Amino acid sequence: MAGIGFTLRKMTGRGDLWGIVQAYSYSALLSSGPWLFTILALVGITFLTRYLVTWDDLLIFRTIITYNFSFSLVFCGPIVMVGTRLLADQIHEDRLDRAPSLLFSMMMAYIVVVTLPMVYLYGYATDLTASQRAAAIAGGYLIGLIWTVVVFVSALKNYTYVSGVFFIGMFIAFVSCGILLTSYGATGLMWGFNAGLAFILFGLLAWIFVEYPALPHEPFILFQRGGTYWVLGISGLSYNMAIWVDKWVMWVRDSNVDVVAGILRTAPYYDSAMFLSYLFTIPIFAVFFVNIETAFFEKYNRFYKSFQKHVTYMTIESYQRDIINFTLLSLRNLVVLTGLLAILIVLSAAFILETMNIPFKEIGVFRFGALGACLHVLAMFAMVFLSYFDFRKPVMILNTIFLIANFTFTWFAADYFPLHGMGYFLAAALTFILAMSCLVYNLKRLAYGAFITNNPSV
């Protein structure tokens, strides 16, 4: 994201309000595009169709989308993490002719790993019509493939085109659902939503092939070169599982779940409140990618390039102090900003739920979810900084701790309704504390880490 961050930062420096709005809007879309598209489309379609289709049809549609999003993120986690690192290596080596090969390899890997479980779940285990089974499987493929494509989109500079593709895709989803729902119910909603996803996927692919016109002559590059970064693969898997494990626990433990298509379990009151709480963290992402990560990358780049210039140790030490001061100051400012946002959300929770037509009984889940999401985002930013310095194993351990803690705390809180959502909050708080401690410790040893612990020749 730092690459496109430089372009977006120029927009904020124009001195006009519209430039600032554009920059942060583009940043939010590029950092959370598929997630933002899905949440807004689900909310919009639910509002538009709640009086036009039966509740059962709407529940089938929402449940399939939720399951597809969950499984696509988990299966894409290792692929996206390793693929992102390989793309960064290609950019560093100025070998972007390999980018189409990497993209093809990532898409093929996702299709291979997801096909069997998805076909079994939707094709055999669930009680759906043939058309609904096909729509569910197609949606699972589309969402996951978009996640792989977004890795390459973030390296491009045509943010206007990318934003347009997402918004047109959302519009197509709305229109298609509106046209198909009256005659086909849940099936029409699913295929209409898929139409929007398909436009986004092929629209982004079209621009990527314009930017990277080379043919995919190394179709197995992810498998050939990705083994070096197995730690990143585990980290991506555990992180995305950690995001969803509290929902899975509630689907199993909660006594008020809805069972859809014979086997698909969901806890609508819990899921809706948690998804809504995530939505309010998107402004924090925008601030981080436009202002903080871009400026950090400049200092990071200067620090490592100084080794090649054979500067003195005192110069390296001064660059290290500069990175430490900037990183800690930036995180402090983010903590303040995120804390203010969390307080605002908690105080206005009743108004937000009423506006979104969400039952008031979900206010506790929403408040715990909002606080947890804010801490989760701060922990993730700390891990982003650690990843810049190639501390792969600490990040993997942090993500694994987050996964175990979220599962454990949510499992024990599941029997007590007032504590629903607290498991995620406690897990995010623990991960934030550990991530910050790990970051501070490693920043103080930055030069040692660069020359010794992260030096493959030593």
C-alpha cells in the first residue's frame, strides 16, 4: 500500500478539501475493497428487499454470502500473504514480467484448495436447489479470486479506475438483485450479487493485464518460490482464522442460531453486530495508509539504503532513532484517534443500531465488537511494522496467539448472553499488548536485527 500511498498523499497536499476526501476515500477502498463492497451491498440489498422477498429467502442469501466470505478469507490467507511477498520481491528486483505468472499461480492455487470443500458443502451437504448450489459455488470462487487480484491492484497507481470498478460492480449487484428477486427469490439474489462480483473481478483483471502485459510463462511460480516464506503462509492462515473463529464458536455454541439449508448455522444477531463494528474501523485504515505507512516507508528505505552507501555507525544509529521515534509517535496518535472513535461508537451505539434497523438486544455485542475491532486494528498495524523489518516468526506467533485466545475466550463466554462479544475484545486486547511489546523490543534492536538475526549469510 505504501506505493499508492505516495500518489494519494499528493492529493492531500493540494490544499483543498476535495483532495483530502478523495485521498482517504480511495485509501479506504483499496485497503478494504472486497470487505467494504460486501458489507455495503449486503446492507443495501437487505434494506431494499426486506419487503419484496420472504425472510427465508433473505436468510439463505445472507448466510451463503457470509459462508463464502468466511471460507474465501481463510483459504486465501496463506496464498495472499506469500503472494504479496513474492510480488514485493519482483518489484524490488524489477522483474514485473513475472507478475502475470504469479497472479495466475495464486488464482490457480485458490481454485485447487477451495474446490473440494466448497463443492462438498454446497453440492452435497446442504439442502439447496441446483441453481442455488451453482450460485453459491460461483460466489465462493469470485470472492476468493478478488482477494488474490487485490494484491496486485494495490501496486498500481490508477486508483480512479479501481474505485470506478468497485462502485460499478456494486451498482450492478443492486440492479441485478432488484431485477431477479421478484421472480427467483433467494436464487435471484445470489446470482445478482455474483454479477456484481464478476464485474469487479474481470474489471480489475483487465487493468492488471494492461499494466503487466507479459504472458504467464511460469504458472507454478507460487509453488516453486513460495516455500521460502512458509512462515508467512501460516501467519496468513492463523490471522484470517482468528478473525472468524469467534463467529464459528457462536454458530456452534449459541442456542439462538438459525439453521439454513439443513446444515448452515449462523447467529444473525451476533454476526450483524460484529460486521457493523468492523465497518467503523475503515477510516483508521485510510489514515494509516495515506499518512503513516507512506512516511514510515521513506524512513525505512533510507535506513536500509544507508547500508549500501557504507555510512558510519553513528548515521545508522540516527536513522534508527528516527524510525523508532516516528513509529512510536504514529502509534500513539493512532491509539488516541482510535480510542476517541471507540468512545464515540460506544456512546452512540443505541442510535447506530436503531438507524441500521438492528435489534437493541445486540447493543452489548456491538460495543464489545467495536472496542475489540479498534484494538485489533492497532495490533495489526504493529504487525505491519514488524513485517516491514521481516520479523516473520514473531508475527506468526502473534497471529497464532490471537487465534487461540479468540477461540478460548469466546468459547467460555458463549453460555452467558451479557458476555457475548467479550471474548473477541479480550483476545484483541491481549494481542495488542503483546504486539506493541514485541514491536518496541525489536525496534531497539533494529540494527542488530538487520546485520545479524535477519541476515541469511550469518
